[in-house]
Amino acid sequence: MEVSFSVHAKSLSKTLTEVKARNFTIYIDEPPNLGGQDKGATPVEYLLATLAGCINVVGSLVAKEMGINFENFEIEIKGVLDPSKFQGKQTNERAGFKKIDVNIKVKTNAEKQLVEKWLETVKNRCPVSDNLVNPTPVSFNLNV
């Protein structure tokens, strides 16, 4: 069974985007040093946030399935990119993140080996990390 998700976005200014996802409104912007008004997180910050959210959802589901109880579950994610290509400069660097580091901190009474198995399962079942790690076809259609 396949499930479809969609969003609708509208440009409010050269940097501010309003995105509708179901009955939620999300604002994406750039900080002032990149020409924005800082009215929302940047697109790449949202990308990292979606990864954190997915890890939380899948991690909690898998922990329940494995009988693991977390007293504390925190996710810190850092991505490193070179903005040169995004800014239109000639470069051989890619536009996206060069690397993304995920640091998960859990407090639990479960054995370390079980928690390591939990992490491997989460990595394999998280749809967002799957989309980041594996190529996903993206098609662009222009309506003028």
C-alpha cells in the first residue's frame, strides 16, 4: 500500500516561502546575512529537522517494538555545506550537504547491544534518511 504526501508552496518574497502541508503553515526564510528576514528556518535547516523528526518517530516505534524504554531521547544533527554553488559561484562543490552527522543521545536501562540493534533498525526504516542516503527520482514540471 502506498501513501502519498504533498505540500503547496507560494513565494512571498525573494527568500520567504509559505508552505501548506495539510492544515499546517510552514514559513521558510533565510537569515539577514543571506538576504532574508529570518521569519523561518532555512530550507537546509528544515531538511535536518525532518531527519530529526523522522528519527524520533521511527525510533520511538522501534523502541516500543523491541521493549526498550528511554528515559531521555535527544537528537542533534549537523550538516556541512559550501554555499558557493547556491550563490551562483563557479565551483566543483555540490550544492547540498557534503556530510550530515547525526548524534543520538539516549538514557535507558537496556543493554548496549540491544540499543545498537535498535539504531540499525531505525536507520533502515526511517523514510527521510532513506531519501537522503539513496537516490530518489525527482521530476520538475514547469507551467507558464
